[in-house]
Amino acid sequence: MKTRTRLWLLAGLALVALIAVGLVLQGINTLYLQLSWYLPYWIVQPVFLLIFAAGALLLVQLAWPWLRSAWEARGRPAAGAERPAPTNRRQAAAQNLAGIDQTLERVRDAVEREALQQERKRMAAELERGDLVIVLFGVGSAGKTSLIRALLQELVGQVGAAMGSTVQSQRYRLRLKGLQRGVWLVDTPGILEAGAAGLEREILAREQASKADLLLLVVDGDLRAAELEVFDALASLGKRLMLVLNKCDLRGEQEEARLLQLLRQRSRGRVAAEDVVGASAAPQSVPMPGGRPLQPAPEVEPLLRRIAVVLHADGEELIADNLLLQCRRLSQASRSLLARQRRSDSEAIVDRHMWIGAGVLAVTPLPGLDLLGAAAVNAQMVVEIARVYGISLSRKSAQDLALSVGRTMAGLGLVKGGVGLLATALSLNVPALVVSRALQAVSAAWLTRIAGLSFITYFERDQEWGDGGLQEVVQQQYDLNRREGALSRFLEAAFNRVVQPLQAKQPSLAPRPPSE
């Protein structure tokens, strides 16, 4: 039956189209004959073509908005349609970057948006880069720069200086045989240094570590308590981590083996045993009787071999993992920025509605007023908050949501408790005559605030109340707003917006600001 109806409909549309085409052709023919009747034959065709072109241009101009919308819609996924699942980490990173663009379009703060856009451009370039980045991390005396010098077999940086000599990150190019990609070694400022300057350099080092494909934590002994905290932080980054025991020349073979075994035990489950490697980047010279001291060569061959094995076997995966991790962090930062903007806009909406309602009630108090129906339950406020979060909510749905919050507040005894709490606070600061008129307005504003903040929580959670349900959200907002600091700020605003205007109508009563 449905198939037959569809065929009849298509046949009818085809017939209408044929009739329309016939009428158009007939009109064109009539126009041409009329032009031939009134104009010389040599000018008929040019004039006819001009009129025809003008008509076609007019039709295109009228239809252009629809055509453009239809064309743009081809490039967008249909509502509710899911993006195709990425087949590798690079595709996943690219999808994350596309999502960041859509998020940043809705961010108004120009400075923060520009900072994230610059980071997003850097990440887009990283998707195309061809080099691996190894970042060396460690305390200032662990010998990071000496280790890089030994790996490069050339003098780099400032070696043998006091702790903290590396004050900014330095990059050095390393070539490994059989590896098509180039390798960058990044020497970072030392960690755990004293003073503000040391803290600043440590922050820089951690920032570099977050962008690395492979991390090397250089130590010169067992992990001390502070170094263990750094190790835990690096291991939690989700990147491949190698632990390098430097200055092995200062201890015997048995002590070196004992320390390596100890480090492998401490890092078990987070660093592979073969990724804990010993090295002697700058061995101490050996005195020679009657001659110049003997300077042993650096012993970094085991470390260099292990780096080469890791990069040959897992280099592509390390790059892809790092890119995906950085993209996810940038995506989270952009979403957090948008969330803060939405929270600020929503709180402004709540603030506006609560004081508008309070002002109306202060001027025209209603006997026996249902505070929930007049202020705390405000469907228009719900609609506006939903719009901030990109949700189109009907008036009926907003009313239902507002009523559910209002009934919950009443069922939990928050309305009665809130009015009593505010009555006590106002009676300590405001003349009794003013309290009787101000209490209704101030209570309505406070209940509106609790309801509004509950709605914000609901939309922040993608229209979910959470495991504790509506009751837990409303109770939590009530408890937060009755705390001394929050209540004092509210009462101060209420004094300026409600009590003072009422006091102005009764000049015989001197106003008293609310006590802290």
C-alpha cells in the first residue's frame, strides 16, 4: 500500500513538473514573438538573451541561500549521526583537533581562545612532523648534559658547573643508524632546585616532558623521596619512560648491579626491566704516575643501543601515542574553557532572574504567596540556561523541570528552612518593619538561586542529575549557599538591592549593613 502511494505521488510530481516546464517554454516563446513584433530583427536576439540572463540571475539569487545551505549540509554529519571510528591513533588525533575547532568557535575570551588556537596549530604541525623527541629529566647534578654530550660525542651545554646551570631547554639533533626519522635530544632544567627560579625551571621541564615521545629520567643513585614523586608524575603521563642510572664509574660492578636491581623493583609495572639502564657519561680521570691523568671514554653504549631498539621497534607508536595524548589534553582544555564560560553566563542569568523577582515582590508583596510558584520555579530561567548549553528546550519541558525542582525543595523542607534562616539573619541587621516587607522578596531570591544553580548542574551533566538524583543536587546547593561566606555575600547584595530601596521609602528608619 505504501509503495503504491509513493508511486502515485511521484507520478503526480512528474506531471506537475512537465506542466511547469511547458508553461515556461510557452512563456519564452511568447516573449520572443512579442520582441520580434516590436523590434528590428537584428536586435531581437541580443535583447532576448539579456532578458533571459537577467531572469536566470534573479532565480539563482533567490535560490542561493537554499542551495548554499544544502551544499554545506553535505559536508556535515546528520543530526545524531556518529563519526566513523578512527582506524589508527593519527586519525583519532585529527578527529580531536576537529572537535577543538568546533569548541573554540563558541569561546568568547579572545586571549584564552588565541592561546588554545596557537597550541592547536602546533599540534596540527606535529601531525605532519617527522622527528622523534626524547626529553631528559632529572636533578641538576644527575649529569643530563654530560649524558647528551656522550651520546652525541661532542661538547654541548655547560658541563661540570654548579647545580642549576641549565636554565632553559636545549635541543640537539641525534642520528641513529637504520632509523629514517631524526631524533631530538632535549636537555631540560634540573628539578628539585630551591627558590622561585628553580620552581620556574621545573615547570618548564615538566612542560617539555608533556610533549616528549620518549622520556629519560636520569638519576645518580637510588630514587630519593622527592625523586620518587617526580618518577610517579612522569610515569602517570602515559608515555614510554626509561630510567638511566648515571655515574656508574663511581661504584663497583656489584654496587652498580645492586642499584639497577633496586631501581627495577621500584619501577616495576611502570618501566620495563630492560628500560632501566646504567651509564657513565663523564667518568672520572685516573691518575697516572709520572704522566698525564687517563681520561676513560664515556660508557653509554648500552643506553644508546636500548634507545635505538625502542625507537626502531616502537617509534611510530610512540609518536602516535604522544600526538593523541596531547590532542586529548588540548581538547580537554578547550572544553574546560567553554565550560567556565557557560557557567559564568548561566550564573549571570540566575542572578538576573533572582533580583528581578525580588524587586517585584519588594514593591508589591503578595499575601500567602507560593514562593516556589513565583520565584524559585522559573521556567524562563530554565529555558535561558538550557540555551547557554546549546539545548533547545520547550516551554512545557522547562516548566516540568522547574516544578520537579520546586517540589523537591519543598519535600526536603528547604523552603521552610530557608525562610527561617533568612528571617533570623535579617532580624539581626534590619529594622523589624522593613524585615516584614523584605523577607518575602529576599527569600524568593535565595530560593531562586538554589533552584538556578541546581539547573546549571543538571545541564553541565548533559541533562542528568547524577547517581544521587535530583534530591542530592538540590540539597548540596542548599548546603553550599547557607555557608557563612556565601550567605554573607548574598545578604550584602540583598541589602543593596532590596532592603535599601525599601528603607528609602521610610527615612525615619536608619539602615544597618548586614553583619559578617
